[in-house]
Amino acid sequence: MSLNSVMDTSLSAMYAAQAGLSTTSHNIANAGVAGYTRQMNVLGARQPLMLSIGAIGQGVDVLTVRRTQDNFLLNSLRAQVAKGAQYGAMDSALYEIENILGSVDNDHLNSAISNFFSSWHELGTQPSAESLKALVVDNASSLVTDMRSIASSLDELGRTIDGQVEDEIAHLNSLLTQVGELNSQIMSAETGGQTANDLRDLRDTLITDISSIAAIQVEERSDGSLDIILNGRTMVTRDSVQQFTTRLVQNSSGYAIEVLTDGNLHDVQLSEGSLRGLLESRTLVVDDARTQLNELASTIINAVNELHVQGQTGSSSGLLFFTGDGLHNIAVNPMLLEDFTLVATSRSGEAGDSDIAQAIADLADHDVPGHNLSINDMYRGVVTNVASRRASFEFLVDNQDLAIEAVEAKIASVTGVSIDEEAANMVRYQNTYNAAARIISTVQEMFESLISMI
């Protein structure tokens, strides 16, 4: 064993300390960077020198710079993020439906329905009062305006959601493409056996962003690339990327998106994520609310018309009160708008008779034939359904936010940069460097003493 080998051993300690200080500096510089994973040097003792007296160590090598990543926690976060994004999209759509229908303090459709049937009740008490007939027509016009406004708002909400779906698909395609490009860069960078930590951090961040749009599975290959699998379909393999089309399709299961593979389009059903939430919002929120409100409008049209056509006035008989068949095209008969005296209050047409007016007024709070519900009950059912589902999704969103925060806290405890810990490491590396330098200085003195003896 020579003095040169002692110096070489000390130099390896200095190099290791210098590498450690470089990694610590990198950690501190990226302490506030989202998605950054704390790095640490992995050291290993060099192969010892075997002598007759025993094995003599020859120093240390920096084997690799490792990320302190926990894939189990990372996958858990992605699963929670996908659920949270789905619930958030549903909650947002239900919030918009509540705004369209009106608040508890300003429920305009309920007021319009109440005013319409109340005016029939008042007309039933004074069937000959022309001012009350005019009030019936005016309130009917207000009800029609409100219903058609709601129909228009629901259509607009549906178009908005469609636009959001297209934006999310375009964003998803962009993220998938970026992951494919990073796969290529990582495979190229890691050909020498080292790990491209910062590129892997960026890729993990992109994949978590993808998870918020659509729930995925991630499989790592031996070459360092990641496959991204969406509901059984592999979307990214190394640098090869499948793309979604930016359009909606409707099938027996509801709305879906398509992926182009080998020149053919295939429907893809999504399990979780914001896209799933948006697609469900389209089907289970907007279309469902439209269906229920359309049934309400249709019931009002048919029930009122069925009674009104039995009525007689001095100049008409068998007149429809409403035209149209649902929410989008409900309208007051133009003949009534031109001449409100054509509003019928009775089957006999005699002054003071009001059986038709009373029967129409009773539709508000009495069962409508064939429905076993009153008009008010039907409307309350719509509002209650929306309010109940909104409350449920608000609860789910709040709980999911807490779940995400809990997982993020666990990840931060494992992968986050602690300035205090890095400062302690910095002092340790400094002391190691100084101690190794002292040994080298001692070896130099020994060399000088040896030379002076010659």
C-alpha cells in the first residue's frame, strides 16, 4: 500500500463530497418547483485492496443520483385526482342547472307556474271579469317565456360542455404527445445506465395532469419509458402516441370519445377524470334536467288543453289554450293573444259558470290524470332532484379535496425538499471535504519528508 493510494482514497472522498454538495445545491434551487422530487447521491465503497494483512479500503464512488420517489403514493394521488376532477365537473354542471332554474329566494319558474294557476283560481271566482281573463293570458305568456328561456339556457349549457370536452381532448392529446417525447429523451439520456431525474420529474407531472383528465394505468419498461394505458387501450408506447378525435359520439351507453387507430375510429369509455365528469354532465345532468322539464311543460300543455277545449264562450268553443308539445316550443294560442275574451271558463259558456277555470286551477295542487302528481309536485321533483344531487356532489368534492391533500402531504414528506435537512447535508459535505483535504495535506508532508531523506 503506497502513499499514492492513500491520496487517491482521500480524493475519492473529496469528489463524493463535491458531488453531494452539487446535489444539495440543486435540491435547494428547486425547493419551490412544483413536481420536483428531492434527489440524493447513492455512494458505494470501492473494491478493496487485498493484502496479506487483510482488505484495505480504496475509497468511495458515487454510484448514482436517485430520486426519492414513491410510486405507490404517486399512483394513489393520480387515482384521487381523477375522482376529484370527475366530481368537480359534475358539481359545476349541477351548479349551472341551479342557476338556470333560479335560487330558493328567486325561483322564477316556480313563480311563473304559481302565478299562472293562481290567475285561473281568481278567474274561477269571477268568471265574467275580462281583466282576469287578460291576466290569465299575460301570466301564460310569462310562463311560456320562462320555459323557453330555460330551454335556451340548457341548450347553451350543453354547447358549453361540448366545448369543454373538445378543449380537454385537445389538452389530453398534447399531454400524451409530450409524454411520448419525454420517453424518447429519457431513453436516450439513460443509455449509459444513469437516471435522467429531472426529465422523469417532468414526465411524472405530465402524467398526473393526464390523470386529472382521464384515469390511466402506467407501466414502466426496462428502457425507462412509460406506457400509458387508458381503459385497456395503450395510448403511449415509448415515443408512439395514439390521438383522440376532438368530437363527441353518442352510443347506447351515453356519450363517448373516439381514438384513431390504424386508420379506424374506436369508441373509448372513460372510467374517471374530468372528461368522464363532463360526459356524465352532458347525459345525467343537462339531458336529464331537460327531459324532466320537458315532461313538465308537456304535462301543463296537455292537461290545460284537455280541459280548455271542453269550454264554451260566446264566440268560440273547443279552443286549444297552448300550442307546441314541450319546453322548446310551448306557446300561447295566438288567437288568445289577439282576443283574451276567448279564454273559456266553463263547459256551458253561461255567465257565472266556472267549472273549467276551477279544474285548471286545481291542476296546480291536485293529481294530473295519468301522472299521479300535481303540477307543483312535478316541478318540486325536478328542483329537489337537482338540489339533492348538487348537495351530494358538493360533499364528494369536499371529501375528495381532503383525500388529495392527505396524499400530497404524504408525498411531500417523502419527496419534498427540506431546507433545514439540505443545510445539515451541506455542513456534513463541507466537513467531509475538509477532512479529506487534511489527509491529502498530511500525505504531501510525508512525501516531502521522504524526499528530504534521499
